[in-house]
Amino acid sequence: MRIGLCFDLKDDRVLPADAPEDWQEEFDSPATIEAIAEVLRSLGHEPVLLGDGPAMLRRLLVEPPDLVFNLAEGQGVGRCREARVPAVLELLGIPYTGSDPLTLAATLDKDCAKRLVASHGVSVPRSVLVTSPGPSQLEECQRRMARWACPVVVKPAWEGSSKGIRQNCLIDRPEELPTIVESVHRDHRQPVLVEEYVAGDELTVGVLGNEPPRMLGIMRVVPQRPTERFIYSLEVKRDFRRRVRYECPAPLSPAAAEAVEKAALVAFQALGCRDVARIDFRLRDGVPVFLELNPLPGLAPETSDLVIMAHMLGWSYSRLIETILGSAWERLHRQRTAVPNPAPHHANAPCPHPAQRTDPAH
């Protein structure tokens, strides 16, 4: 079966004059795309590199694949950029892995995602959305910060991969706030979220599958050097081998682990996720506090959190990719058997069935 790969690549071109230094942080390396392609080949499929943008669209129109394995993050700063590729695929009737356009747009907007998850009873940090860093909004942020009596974290509202979240984004005093908010707003050209700092364990959770989704695991991120206030910032992620250690399964009490698992599955379903997601929490006094959800988690073979988690739980990289593919296949099979007249154009393509499994870890 022909499986297309949609993605955005890091490259060596000079950054646009107004782009921040972390502009390409979410994008994949050629090595990651080749690693996924190699897994697909080992399962008996033919990977087709589609990329993103107009070139991808031309390839889809000329020779549509049977399925797309979607990793595309989208270009620019719009909050719907991750939704563009799935929207095009749905327009053309091409099935794909992962979440649909609505979920991808809602989860990229951190404020929107938190509101939706909170409406389902999961704890979230207090926050203020700054749409324009003028005096009135900045003064309101300072008043809130004073009332909360705790540090805040300043972050772009529509980014992933910790883009824009640096060590200096952890603010202790209200008078420091305007400078950082204005800097983040200027660099990333989008609203800025000012969020209470939540003390407690930094946790990331992997969820796979559908109807019902199931836990992959809970991983704790611990700074190598004890610190009073830890944030999993971009500097830390880029130097993770020296600056943090990962613990998976996380050493939590049974009650805390159960609470985190329940909150993760509620968030996954509240946001309409499919096939795979990685969800970040802080554990405060035994209560999981939702930070964000990534329905397009990184799949770099050695450096992405979801892959590190899988390795620590004894999963091979091949098993993880095959499981994501298999989850999509099962979902698509259910859809095809439930709908007597599927969408036109490419809907008569065969559902992708994973190749016969040979990994003993299964």
C-alpha cells in the first residue's frame, strides 16, 4: 500500500528577517522522516514523501496515496496552521493518521484547549490572554499576578515544542511582566498567555488508540540540579541529556497515577483526539493540572519525549509507529463499515491494514 508522509522539514536557509531564532523548532529533520519511512517499508508499505504546501497539493492531485501518515506542523503563525493538511486530505477524500482539523486548531490555541479541558472537570492553571500588549491589558495582568501571589510563565498562545518559552519567561515580580510580554508578542506575532506557575512534578503522558484510547505511560521530567522553580523550557529541551532525567513509569503513588491517567483520557476525549497524543501536566498536591496537549507529538527516534517514553517502557520505535498506523486503520475500518455510502473521489481506496507483526515485544 502507498502511504504518503506529510511533514515540514528543518532546513539550512537563512531565517526571515522578522523570524525568531526558534522559528523551525517544531519541524522535523530528514532523519526522522527517513526513520518513519523505513518502518513503513519494513511493514510492506511503499512510503511516498509528500512534504507540505503547494508541492504536496500537486502530488496529491496527480497520484493520491492510499493513506497519509501526517506529521505536518504548517508554516507561519496562524492558530489553524496544523489543521490545513488534514482539511485538504478530507477535501480530497484521502484517509490519514491522527486528529482532524478541529482538534488540531483547538489544541494549538493553548487558551482554547485549556477552556475546553476545564469544562470537563480537569484542573488548569489560572491565566490571562494578552491579545495586544497595551497598557490596559498589561496592567490587568499585573493586578492578577499580584492577587495570585505566585510567579507566572509567559508563553506564546499558538505554539508547540516550547517555542518562545525561555528561562526568562518565568516572572517573579509584576513590574517585570511588560518587558517579557512585549518581547514574546513581537517575536512570535500572536497573543501571549500569562499563566500561573504551577509548582509540582512535570509530567508528560502518552495516549494511543481510539474507542477506547489507552495509556502508553506517564513520564516524569526531573531537573538534574535541584531547583526551586523548574520549567521545561526550550533551553532545557535542547540540552535535555545534561539538564534533565526522565523517569518512566513515573514514581507516583497509586492514587496520583490513577488521577493523572483519568485526567489524560478526559483531555484526550474532550479535545476530540484520535490515534495518538502527548499531554503535559503538573502534579500539584496530588492533583493533575493540565498544561497542554500535542496531537502531533514529535517522533524523532532518539530525542522526542513520546519516543523516549516508549523506549523506557520497552517499546521499539517500529512498534510505536506501527501502533499509530494500526490505530488509524482500525478507526477507518469502523468508519467504512458504519457508513454505507462513503465520501467520493478517493474513498474506495483499500483501508490500510498493518503488515503481519513480527516484533516479539507485541
